[in-house]
Amino acid sequence: MDDTAIIEMYFCRDQQAIAETDKKYGALCRSISSRIVGDERDCEECVNDSYLKVWNSVPPNRPSSLCAYLGRIVRNLSLDLFRKKNAAKRAERDALCFEELSECIPDRPLGEAEDPALRDCLNDWLKALTKEQRIYFLRRYWLGEPISQISLKYGISPNSLSVTLHRLRKSLKRALEQSGFGV
């Protein structure tokens, strides 16, 4: 079933929309969440909460890409749960890769984080990258994959990948500052 039909099911308040969403995007959602929270039960909780959030937000929202909309929701809920569970112990885990971005991504209130100008700036920056750089960046900072896994998959040394990611973060910081979104 295509995204448009699933979104229409949400607008008709047809509960089958959740089953169709899970059928089409469940594996992706579980993959995103499991890389962040690391626990199967927590992962399932985040995915189920994501479906509820989509149910409650569509309508009135009509996402142009259900995959991206759902992916963002599951990622944000997983990050929230990860931070909550690790607030006291601050475990050093590879999922903390998101903290690496704190040096270049502005910390903004939720409403401002959805700023179209900021989104456009990030999209323009990503488009300017080479295909490999974009893959590395998105796998590390969107999917939360560990450096060791990315380097093995793409045949690059972990050290070289770490250097590339560091340079990409510096480049992103410069691009954001030039657009008025500095940290």
C-alpha cells in the first residue's frame, strides 16, 4: 500500500492505518530505535508510541513523506527515552554519537527546531556533500550506527571515518553560522 493511501486511512480514522504503517515501515522504525535505545522492549515501546503519535497528529498534519515523518518521530522518542534512562549514569555508548552534533547544531525550542529556514539550510548542506559523505553522515547521525559498523560496511578504516565525520561536523557548523543559526 502506498503512503498516500495510508495517510488517507489516518484521515478517515481507520485503525487499519496503524497495521499498514507497521507492515510497511515497522522494520525501519525498529532498526532506528534499537540503535539508539539498545533494548528490545524499549525499542518496541518507542515504535508503539510513535504509531500513537502519528495517529494523534495525522490529521491535522498531512506529511509529504510518511517514511520521513515516522522516522523523525521514532528517532526523537528513542532519543528521549535514551536520555531519560541514562541521565544518572551517563553511560559511554556509541549511541551518544548524537552528542557529537551538539557542537554544531543549535539547541532550539521545539517549535523553532521545525523552522523551515533551518531545515532548508541543513538540506542544502547535505546536498552539497559527496554521496559517500552524505551516507556516512546520515548513517552515523540519523540512524545512529556505530563507526565500526559503518567503516566495515564501506571498507574505510574507523580512524579515517572518524576524521571525515569530524570534518563534516565542522563544515556543518560553518554552514549554520553563515546562515545565522550558530550554536
